[in-house]
Amino acid sequence: MNKISNVLWGIVLIVVGLILGLNALGITQINIFFKGWWTLFIIIPCFIGLFRQTGKLGSFIGLLVGIFLLLGAQDLISFDLILKLMVPAVLVAIGTAIIFNGIITESMNKKIKAVDKNGLETYAATFAEQKVDKTNEEFKGANLDAVFGSVRLDLQKAIITEDRVINASSIFGGITILAPNQANIKVKSTPIFGGVTNRAQKNQAENTPTIYVSAFCLFGGVEIK
């Protein structure tokens, strides 16, 4: 969780605490249990999730769902109409996010296309687990696919002499990449109810090769550490 998320959660807790305290003292009579108050458990976390570096699409869709449910609970819109609009709204949100994600990452796409992809190895796990250790081996890039499974790629002691690409696809699964110290990591991701966490330390040395991670997450995650 980043600093902005921490601040927002802190503000939410302070506001709720002040309201409860003032109500207890009889200074105010603010009813926090209004019609549809339970939707705040969807709306607030999803709104705060928009300020994170990854997983914004899932947070945005969750925010839309929460707002629709609140409007329904307030009798401002019928639940029948909500059910009819829910799927179209989600599809529009996903499509818009994919388009803008492609536009924003265009510069990185060009760099990825320029990287030599000869020798890419494929590691896949479907309802299974696969661990790959590239210790003392030259790494030329990889395709990682986890479908209801997990893939763990250890590059900590791999031999990396030039820029490389990792295509990571996580669908209801998880992918873990142990990054090497002698390379930098740059991420391009399309998360749908999932996300990428990059905890790899940046190497400040000159002429340091870069590993470009192009990730797609559908109810799954990619962790780089």
C-alpha cells in the first residue's frame, strides 16, 4: 500500500471516529447507518484503490458496482435496471482501460519490440506449480503462463548481458519473479481484478540491462521481488 492510500485510510478512520465521538457526546446526531450504508464497504476501498500504482481497473469497476448498489438502496434507480446496466458498464470500463493502457505504454511497447526475442523459453502451470531456477544460466527471456496455478522464476543469479523480455500471463493464478541485482525491471501491465507488484531494487550502474515485464492479470497476480 502506498503513502496516498495510507493517508486516505487514515482520514476515513479519523472522520468515522469523530462522528461516533460527537454523537456519543450529544453534540451531533449524524446517522451513519443510512439506507445502503453497507455499500461504503465496497465504495471506500475501491476509491482508495484508484490511487495505487496497480490494480486500478478492478478498483474502478468495484467503485461503479458500489455506486450502482448505493443508488439502488436509495431507491434512485431500480435493481432491475442495475442488473441490466452492470455488465455493459463493466465491459465499457475494461475496454476503455485496455485502450488507454496501450496508449500510455506506447513508448515501452517500442522498446519491447526492439528487444531480441530469440530463445524465449515458455513455462506454464495449469492447476499446478512450476519452479524455474536460472542460476548460472544465460537468460534470454521467457513466456510465463499461470492458469489456476503458479510459476516461480528465479533470476537472482542468472547471467543477463542485454535487455530481455518476460511475457507474464496470470489467470486465476500467481507468478513470482525473483529479480537479479544486475538488471533493472520495467513493467507494462493490463490488470483486470488483479495486479502487478514490483519490489525489485533499481540498479544505478551504467549500461545496466533491463528486463521488460509485459503482464496480463485476470483475477491473478504477478509479484516481482
